[in-house]
Amino acid sequence: MSGTTGGGPDGLGVDLHLELGAGGSRRALLIGALREAVRGGRLAPGTRLPPYRSLAADLGIARNTVADAYAELVAEGWLTSRQGSGTRVAEQVSAPAPGPVRPAAPPPLPYDLVQGKPDPGAFPRAAWLTAARRALTAAPHEAFGTGDPRGRIELRRALAAYLARVRGVRTTPDRIVVCSGTAHALRLLARVTRGTPPPPWAVEAYGLPFHRGLFGEAGVGTVPVTVDGYGARIAEIPPEAGAVLLTPAHQFPTGGPLHPERRAGVLEWARRTGGLVVEDDYDGEFRYDRRPVGAVQGLDPERTVFLGSLSKSLSPALRIGWMCLPTTLVDGVVAAKGVREPYASATEQLTFADFLDSGAYDRHVRRMRQRHRVRRDRLVSVLAERVPGVRVTGLAAGLHAVVELPPGTERSAVTAAARHGVAVEGLSDYRHPEARGPALPDGLVVGYATPPERLYGAALDALCDALCDALCDTLGPTVLGAPAGPSS
Ligand SMILES: Cc1ncc(COP(=O)(O)O)c(C=O)c1O
């Protein structure tokens, strides 16, 4: 016998799940179940229990049986009963024995310059709330049922219009599938493009290790393609690759756009081999020069998958992304995703659709672009002043830049940064383990978007201090400028 009961003054306020089991009187079974729930910590000290009447009704037993059980447990000291405040778990009941003590994780470093995340304090709470209120008020009842695995139609319509206007994407709502981000999209695509045996994917020799790992988990191999100053060397994509994953607008992490000849070249490869071009447009909204770099997808929508997400522009916590698919892939991706919408919340999708349609997203992106640009300029000028031996590249777009370092200094720079409280990663952390050809120069991938405004200046100072330490150790102080005072 088991039941979940509502208690409280209206009989609906407190839920309590109890398994009474079998073998014994109902009174004894109820006492045992309540004692066990208190002893195991499931009912915390002070928790109010449901009134006799509602617990009795839900368990299908007599009210007197519950009253007797409560009285017995009060007498034993497990419960307390006071006129007007009902029956509660006693405060001094001993807590369950603590589990094994886990070693505490080291505290995070105070200055977060690891690439990849916007400042969580910059999330536009008020505008998002306005959009949520409007979207939920207008939503039809069916929006709160099980959803279409392609995602809400309101969002797919808004995305088709937005991506055409801003990124030159050519698609329609029925070829868009909403997902929970780029990682989710890659997991789905790895399944859909699989053959027997699955063909490998070509990937940039410098890229996100996390993404490479997703292919490994799906049983799909990856073949690294060299990255140089013009982006990925398309000529190296093997004909047998099932797909190639590229970051054409802003090579991740080195920062340049894919050269126009290579953009044409990758589509030529796709036409010749039947392979798929997968375009990770992770931060395409954030360009600071006047050279617009449109989506490769716009050049051949039937051979290209365009991937985007809110992780850089709004928040990685929203877990909303999108795939603009060739017609032939839609059914397979939808089937891989599942029959109902199993990932992206309909209320968040509706909110984002309103956010797009109302222009709030454009306004947020423009504000963030301005803020990132100022931060990027500040990074460059502080480094030029304090560590003139280093060059900063990959500056035209995005939320990060590459600080090039003298050969052999990358590891000591990362270690020195940690000593100065700065979390930052080396360029070599992004290199494919099977990459052939010469490695790119040593460097740091510096994310300038994450720290809150009040810490950004201190973070840059700490980074410069670390670089001075690391480079002085290697090259001697003469290559470096004398440290200036802290930047504002
Ligand atoms: C290269 C690259 N692509 C895509 C993403 C976005 O991934 P997701 O949408 O899964 O958060 C990131 C985020 O860190 C990234 O660095």
C-alpha cells in the first residue's frame, strides 16, 4: 500500500509519499514507514506532516490508525505535536550518518579569461522577462502539450527571418530543427550521417576538444585538416569523409575567416563527393570590422548544415540552438531527436521567438558587440603597453583573441597566469592529437567577455603580470617593457 497525500489547511498544501509495504498491522506499517522516512533524512526536522484525515484518506486506512501512529511516534520522540501547529518531525532527531567525505574542489581562479562564455551578469533579465510574459500570455493551449520535435513553429519562423537578414542563411521554417545547442546538434548529425562502418568527419586541426570528443562517443572518427592564416586547408579533406565541420566566419580558436576561395572549395568538395558541410556559426553576430562574413550555407543550402546557438550571444544556460538543414536530412534528424520534443523547453522557445520578433535580440547583440569591442581594444592596448613583445591576433570578431607568445613559453605562461589568479588556456590545448604538419606558434586563447565589468581591469593587470613573469624567465627582462601602473 502506498500513497502521496496532500496536507495543509486546505488539504492540498503538503505532499507526502509513503510506502507501507505488507506484513503487519496497518498501524505498525505506518509507524515503520514514518520512522524510516525520518531516520533516512527524507523528512527533515521541522517538516509538517499531513493532518490525520488527509493521510488516512490517501492511504485508504482509518483516521484513528493514523492518529495512533502519530501518537506513538510522538511518544518515541520522532515527532512533536502542538495545538495549532499540527504534527511535525522533531528538531533533535539525529541526522543520517554522513556519507564519505569528498575532497573539496579547488576554488575557481578569480579572473576567468577562458574563452567561450559571455558575462553571466550581462544577461538581459528584464527584457527576457518581458518577452516571457508576452509569449506565455499569447501562447495557444497546445503549446503546453507534448511538442513537435522540430521545435516551436513560432521560433522556427522567427529564426528563418532573422538568420536570412543577419547571416545570409537561406532556409525555411520546415528545414529548421531546434536543439539544445551545438553539442546536441553534432550528436544528432553524427548519428544521422553514420554508415557501416561510419565514415570519418574532417575537422579543423585546431578546434574545440569537447566537440571532437562527441564524435568519439558516437563511434565516428575524425581526420584533422591543417589550419593556417586563411582558415582550414580544404584541399586536405579526404574524399571518403562523410562530413566536414568548419568554423568559417571565425575559425575557432585562431580567429580568422575562411578565405573566399576555400569557401568555394569546400562546396566543390561536397558536390564532388556527396559529403556534408557543417558550419558552426558559434559567434557570427560579433564582428567588429566592416567586412561582413556571411554564412557558407547561403551559397549551397542543400549541401550545408548551418548551426547556431545562444551560448555566446545570450547565455549557455538557456540550452537553445538550431540547425538549418538540407531538405534530405530533416526527417533523419527529427527521427534521431525523438518523437516528442525531448530537449528544448517550449516556454523558452516561445520566449526566444518573441525576443527575436520584438527586436530585443538585435538590441542585446548590438549592446554586447559594443561592450566586447571595448574590452578587446583594452586587452590590446594594455598588452601593447605592458608586454610589448607579444602580438594579439584573431581580433576581427568573437569573444576571444589569441596572444602569440615566443616559442616554448606557452606552458609557463599558463602556469604563471594561474599563479596570478587568471584562468586561461594555451593554443596548443585545442590542437587535434593526430594533427600533422607544423604546430601553430605558442599562444594563449584569451576570452575577454566573461569577467564582470568591475574585475576586467584587474584581470588584465594579472594577465600582464603573469606574462611578464613567464616571458622574463624565458627571454630575460630586456624584451619586455617596464611594467606600468595598473590600468583603469
Ligand atoms: C567552437 C564552438 N562552437 C559552438 C559552441 C556552442 O556550443 P553549445 O551551443 O553546445 O553551448 C561553442 C561554445 O563554447 C564553441 O566554442
